[in-house]
Amino acid sequence: MAPSWSLSSALKGMFARKTIDDDTWSDLEDALISADFGPDITDSIVDELRASVAKYRTTDPADLQRMLRETLEERLARLDPTLHLSARPAVVLVVGVNGVGKTTTIGKFAKFLTNYGRTVVVGAADTFRAAAVEQLATWAERGGAAIVKPQAQGQDPASVAFQTVELAQREGIEIVLIDTAGRLQTKSGLMDELGKIRRVLEKQVEIAEVLLVLDATTGQNGLAQAEAFIEHAGVTGLVLTKLDGSAKGGFVLAVQEKTGIPIKLVGQGEGINDLTGFTPHVFVQGLVG
Amino acid sequence: MAIFGNLTDRLAETFKNLRGKGKLSPADVDGTVREIRRALLDADVALEVVKEFTGRVRERALGDEVSKALNPAQQVVQIVNDELVAILGGEARRIQFAKVAPTVIMLAGLQGAGKTTLAGKLAKWLAADNHTPLLVAADLQRPNAVTQLQVVGEQAGVPVFAPEPGNGKGDPVRVAKDALKFAKQKQYDVVIVDTAGRLGVDAELMKQASNIRKAIDPDEVLFVIDAMIGQDAVTTARAFQDGVDFTGVVLSKLDGDARGGAALSVASVTGRPILFASTGEGLDDFEPFYPDRMASRILDLGDILTLIETAQKNFDEEESRKVAEKFATDSFTLEDFLGQMQQLKNMGSIKNMLGMLPGAKGMRQQLDNFDESEITRTEAIIQSMTLQERRVPKLLNGSRRVRIARGSGTTVTEVNALVNRFDQAAKMMKTVAKGGMPQMPGMGPIPGAKFGGAKQLPQKKKGSKSGNPAKRAAENAALAAGTPVASAAKGSGFGLGSKPGGPTEEELASLQKFLGR
């Protein structure tokens, strides 16, 4: 197996050198680009660091490492990652493109919430993909949540969502998680469908959170995804999945900076307990080392 | 929108600066290479691939092999195009079928790359090609992956071999082996094995995939990769190459607006060809991958070949010939107009088609604003007419138009506009069909080659001799309307007939008839 690339290992060699020279800067640039920060953010970080290094007149790479960590932490911590689930029922709509792990995330999230003693119901509004409902049912069972399934194949997802919230209101279930079908942000018909689900739900209750699930291995296209979903679904938070791969997730900073939407949850493995809240400090520690 | 569209935009921007320069200086090349580097990085092409790529482009651009016949921009486009095609795999490769059936195809890839859906697409594609594929559910990991494959198989009309229920139970290696036996027994000639998605770093699952590979000795191992993947593409591809040693790549989710740099990265790093591209959620959204076409697409040379193929598949030749005849004999009616429009719709999204045209990338904004429902509305209007009205649009008086507008849910203005458009189109088409030139507003008639200089002199005498320009123009107009031969032969080059009126299309047409054209 190929050794997996990581930003921290790429940086280690760099920070072990004696002084900061031109190579350091070009290596740093390469490392950041390889970590999916994208050319724009990379340029801005490198410029910022160059300025600080000049300001403090340091030549010690260890200082640079600390500065990099601080810069990233500061940038990531600009937005508030708290989930707002105080409404009853608190309705959470989960959206994203195909194959990012929406259904899995919902399973983990349900477990996460039941661990805190909350009652949860999930709505299988992904009526499109083959066997998505069954997949969600399996996860719901593992996560200890109730599930509302569509009565017929290809039922309008908005109606499934409606029924889920109705059930929650009737039975006093605290948190409602709605799974939606994956859709590429370029399919305007499908994006409009999301708008409809939103409108239908808003007639019943205020939607607490709209979470956009992003695959940490996604490149700069994550930006386009985020923008489209923000426009159509009114995203309030990001969920980052598959961080356990050899992924580097640098693009998350790009997405967060360009869209102003905070990361609220991160998924780090295939186990049901591998979903946690987002802490910039820990994230950066993992990224930079 | 078009695949790789954004990368194309970036490169187009880069080359704009190069256009109009006589020759390439090292400084020009450096600047261009920097721009290409940036464009590729923005398109998620892996850094090491970008470095290598730009290095080669730079070397070649400065080298001696540069053609003197091309201008600098063309040179760089040429070089970049060559290199892109080379990396993307040169010639297109197809699936290699085993000499002795069954051919075994194994699918591997990351979670969520689209393996299961792709299995269905591939099966359907093979079935349409007179193969008898069998789908094998060897993804026993993901909840209900087996069920999903069964549903997909049903949609594709292909049998699924699924002895284990999945959800973590069962041994995928045994399933794969049993499937082979089953296929031999039942005479299936292609076996498609869907395996569990895995993360590049998950040694255990990678070992499982490698065990499956050893057990069934597949003829093709296809690595399915998401076109949206970022810099990680290289690591992932390497991990899979070391783990299961795939023989070909399938690019999925190419219908999104991802720039698809992963295609370049994976092909370049592993040296394995890309065999297929998956371009949508329907089971038919699947096509062979053409490296040369993709490279042309990146460079905005247009994807003419795909366009032509699409058109050929959907356009009824017989129908077209009939219509051309109708144009020529002046019997083109709104009914035919409707038929044409419906044929156009069959070809798929007009936006997609326009996107394939060279140079169309620059109009992306306009393309996005293009409203396809306009066609549907037009259709509704025509369908609200009686057959008689469709054949003889002249019948359409005020009250008929009001009725049509109500029937089609539009307004009378829209109906009027449609009728006007139809009239104009019919006139223009008629002229074209007869070999004439359509008249462009403001240009005056374009004299055919037959009316050469010999006839011009007597013409001049026929023009008004009035010293008052307005009067002269008016008189000439009258002259033109009265004597078609004279007016058509009178070139606008005289400065006399260059007024925007000119002879009408009918006159032009009848003139041509008159001249025995």
C-alpha cells in the first residue's frame, strides 16, 4: 500500500530544517495545495505567514509551524460551530450530493443524540435511490431511532418529511432528522425539490438546522456544492465526512471562508460512534500536527 | 454543463493574452505555464501531475519542434492538447473480453464513488450489446447494498446473484467464487462483481478486495472514481493500484460541474486508461470515454463528434428529407414546424447540445439563462390549433388567436409572435432550400455569381436620376418592387440599392425560379 499522504507528515520535514528559506515557502505552498486548500486560500495563508515572519524577524521553522497552526485555528474558529436544537421538535434537514454519506451521517447523528437521552425520529425522504430507505432503516435501528418510511416507491419526498414531523408532534419526539436523496448541485429540478421540502416543513415548524454533508475528499468542487445548496436549501451548517480516509479536508477552510457557514459535525470512521462535534483546535492539531 | 467546462474557461482566458503575438518568448511561455498550472490546480488536478504536465508543456513550447505554421496561441493549444490526450490515455480502449466465457469484471472504489449504480449501468450497456451479464452482490458491508444492487438489476433487466443478505454477514470471496460457478453453469458470458466500497487507508478491506481478485482472477478490474475528488485522487488511486491492481478506470458523476481534474491525475499517476464515463443517475447515462474528445473539450475545441453521434442517433433522416422538400415547395406548415421541434427535443437537452459546440463555452452564462420551456410553450400553442389552422396559418384571425391563446395558457401576443416567427422562418428556409441566400436585414440582397459585372452597367441607368437622395431612394424602392429582375441584379455596391428594404424574399425566390435555378 502506498503510504498515505498527510499534511502533518509533509510539514514535518519542512519544520525540521534549520532556517526558513525560499524552499520552505514553496514547500509550504505545495503542501497546502496538496491538502486541498485550493490556490486562493493557499496564497492568502502563505502571504499572511510571510508577513508575520517578517514582522517578528524569526528564522526558526518551529515558529512558522506555530504561526500556521494559529492562523488556521483562528480562521476556522471565526464561525460558531454550535448546533441549535432547542426547538421541539427540532427539525434537521440533511442534504448533499450523491455518495457523500448522508444516510450514514444520519445514523450516526441519531446515535449521537440518543446517547444524550434525546428521542429521535428519522424520515426517509430519499425516495429515489434504490434501497436507500432500507439502508436508513438499518442505521435507524442501530442508532435507536424511530423511522418514517414512504408508503409507496417514488412518493413525493416532501410528503414523507411532512409525515415525519407530524409523527414527532403527535408523539412528542424531540428531534426529527430528514434524509434527502443525493443530488448534484447542477440539477436544478432536483434542487427545486429541496426548496419544496423546506417550504412544506416550514408550514409545520421552524426548521432548526439544514446540514450540508460534504465528503472530505472532495476538491474545489465542494465550493460549488456549498453555494448551490445554500441558495436552494438555506444551509445552516456543514458536516464533514470520511475524514478518516487519507483525506486532508483542507478545502473545508475554503468552503467555510467563502460561504460563511460553520462546520458543525465531523465523521471520522465507519463505526456508529464516529461522529463528533467540530472543534477547530482538535481539527487543526490533526491537520498540522 | 459541459464536462471540464471551468477548466476550459480558465485556459481560454490564458490563451487570450497569447493571441495576436507573433512568436513565443520564454517570458510568454512562463506566464502561460503559470496560468495553466493555476487552472489545473483549481480543477483539482493533483499537484505532482500539474508539475509534471506544466514542465513538459514548457519544454515543448520552448523546444524546436514548434511548428512555424501556427501562431503562438495555436502552438500552445496544440501542445497542451497533445499532452492532455497523451495523459488521458491516447487511443480509446474498450473492455477486453475473455477468450473463454465468462468474462469477469470486478468493480472497486471508494465508498460513495457510485459502484453499485455503475454495475447496473454497465450490465445494461452490455445487455444492449447482446451479452448476457450477471450481477454479483459481493458488497456485504454497507447496509442494504445487496438490496440496492437487486433493485438496480431489476431496473436494468439483468439477473443478480445474491446468496448472502449482506449487512456485514457472509464471505464476499465465497460469493464471488460461487458466482463464477453459477455463471458457467447458466451460460452467462459476463460476470460483474460489485465489491464493498473502502477507504484508501483501510488495510483490512483492501485485503478483502485483493482476496476477491485472487479468487476469481478477473479479466478487468475497474476502479470507479468520483469526478469530484480533490488532491486525494492520487493517493487513493495509488492505494488501489497497490491493493487490487486495477486494469481500467471509470469516472463517475461527470454530470456535475466538477472540473474533473481527477481524470487527469489518476490516468497520469497509474498509467491505466479511463474506459467509461458515467454522466447521470439514469441507467442509460453511461458512455465510453474518449480521451481525444475530452482533451478537445478541455481546450474548447468543442465536442463535435459526440454532438454528431447524438444527432445521428435521434434524428430521423427520412423525416428531414421530407421537410427539406417541403421547404422547397413552399408547403411547410405549422404541423411540420411542430414535428421539427419535437425531433429537436428528442436529441436531449438543447443546452447540452449547444455546450458541445466549439466556442460555446464563452456563452455559458447565456446558455444557463436559455429557457427550454419556451419550446414547450410553442408546442402548446401549435397543439391548440385545429389541423386546418396548422396547415393554413392565414386562417388565423383575431378570434381564432384568442381561442388558441386561451387553449394553450398563453397570451395573444405570444401567439402572434409565434406566427410571425413561423412566417419568417418559412420564408428564409424556402430561400435557402432553393439555393439562394437568405436576406439579412440591413444588408440588401447578395447578388449571386450569375449577375456579374456585365449586367451592372445597364442597371445603373435604370436607377433614379434624382438629385434628392430621399427621392432617389424612394424611386428606387418603387422600381425595385415593380421589377424584380432589375432589383435583384442591382448590387448594393452601387450605393443606390443599399437601403434596408430591398426586394422581398418572394421576389428573390421567383427571380431564381425565373432564371431557371
